[in-house]
Amino acid sequence: MRTVAFLLLPGVHLMDLAGPAQVFYEAGQLGRFPVRIHYVGMKSEVTTAQHLPVIPTTSHTELELGPDDFLCIPG
């Protein structure tokens, strides 16, 4: 199973985050691309460009990625 980590930077646009996250999620649900999705932040809360606060599921210090994993930086 691969890990896909989305780095949540301040001012991220919701569509830039949600669209790719949905694609990986659906691929995993269909069994085409087994994946664990993490939302990674440098802070405990990140404010998007649309002023919506989002909460990371993993801190940047806890994230461990292997050679077959993905780090996505939306924006």
C-alpha cells in the first residue's frame, strides 16, 4: 500500500487540494491503487485561501515516506 501525503500550506486553494485527493481516494476505493492518504501540516491548523480552517491528520515530523510514496503540494 502506498502513502499519498498532501502538504497543507497556508493559503491553499480548496479545489487544488480536494480534486487530487478525491482522485486518489476513488482509485483506492476501486482497488486500483491501494493508498493511505495523509494531510500534512507544519501547524495544527491551516487556513485556506477561502478562509476555511483545515486540520492536518499528520504533522511534518511524523511523516515517513518511502520511495514508492507520493508527496503532493497543492497550489
